[in-house]
Amino acid sequence: MSDWRVVFDPAANGAWNMAVDEVLLDGVAAGSAPPTLRFYAWSPACLSLGYFQPFSVVNLEGCRRLGVDVVRRPTGGRAILHDRELTYSVALPASVLGRDAGILPSYRRLSLALQTGLRRLGIDVSLAPESEAPNRALHGPACFDRPSAHEILLHGRKLVGSAQVRRAGALLQHGSIVIEPRMATLIACLKPDDDPKTAAGRLDDGVAGLAEVGNFEPGSIGWALAGAFAGEFDVQLEQGCLTEAEAGAAALLEKSKYRSPGWTQRPLAMPQKTTRTR
């Protein structure tokens, strides 16, 4: 598989962004779409919940006061505030990964591309060790309170938070590349397990942003990462956009699923084999 598509989308609301990512996953799974690397932003700022998270972790009053939208992702993991950041997503057949098609190996392989791309920008990032596998007993509701295995670190602090889902032989992984942390806003949008000031302090100590080491525009970050993915997987990238059919499917999914309270506000879901969490 020598050709992938790369898509640079304008900022959009959370429901649309999640609908597009799911449509890309379904297209790859059905063989009707090429492997696709996508970069996008969010407007307005949005709190995204992991597939398994109960809606009860959300402080709705805080979200409304700050103008923050809420959406539930099709992937696992914990809550992320999408504000001053760039989001990447990659949808591809798991077979492309070869011997790295397992869960942890696939995270490592994709993170290697992220690491290479960020290093091309002169950013000295590293990968969290595999010993940082998820331990629910140590995790609060926020994704960035500690790194998971193979996630991207800047000076030992989490810079990129990612999550993955698999369906019919294909996988979708997407993640938040922090430019400027907004941890106080994130805490105000959640009901943390401990004192809000303690939770905010823990996040401030554990989260990094690209603004610490330079002035990076989202477009330059995306192109550097795109080139790194092309090199990691030995493919040619063709810049494109959603097809008319994909845009139509995303519009339907946005309305029927991602804007539905039945999806977003549901209680804790039981794990399914198709969804992987971080």
C-alpha cells in the first residue's frame, strides 16, 4: 500500500470532528478509502470524553460558563480539553503494521512517527516506557494526569495524549498535541477525584506544551508529522479532502450520534473488544 491521503481540515466543532474520524475508520475498514492521516483543530474549545467514561465526570456548569463544548470519542481513554492544540488522526488497515499490529506495538510504531516529526522541528521529545501501562487505580478523569506507554514526552512531561479504536481489521488512532496547556480550564470542566487545586497542580507538573520551546504554527507541525509518517511507513502522501460521500456520511453521523445526548451523556459503558483505551 504505497499511497496514503493527508487531510488538513479547518477548525470545527467536536461532534463533526469525531464523526469525520469515524467515517474515515469505516472507509478504511470497508476498503473504500485509502489510509488517511488527518490534522484538525476545534472550535469552540471542546472537552472530549473517552468511550468508557461516565458522563458524571463532567462539570456541565463549568463547561457552560467557559463556553466549552462536550463530545464523546469513539476511542477509549480519559477526558481531554481541545483548545490550544493540534489534533492528528490516522486511519489505516492494521495489516499495514505487520508484526507491530498488536495494541502496544502499534502505539509504539505510530508514536515513533510522531517523535520523528517533532524532532524535525527541533523539539527534543521522547517516548514513555512500556512500564507506564495504564493503571486505573492511579488515574483520575483527565487524560494528561500521567503518561501511558509509548506516549510522547517533552522534558519528561506528557505532550501528546492518544487513543485508539479497532474495527473490522482497521484502526483509528487520534491524539492531542498540546501547544499551550489549559489545565485550569480542564479542571473547571471536570469533577476531579480529589481537591481541584491538588488536581490542577498535578496536571501543571505533568503536562508540557510546544510553546515552551518555540513558536510553532499548527500547519508547520502537521507537515513535519506528515513527512515523518511517510518515512516511517515508506509511503507517498497525497494531499486531499473528504469525498462528497464521506462528508455526507459524516453529516449524518454528527447529527444522529455525536450530537445525541444518548451517546454523549450515557453512563459508564462496558468494555468491548473493538475499543482500546489509554
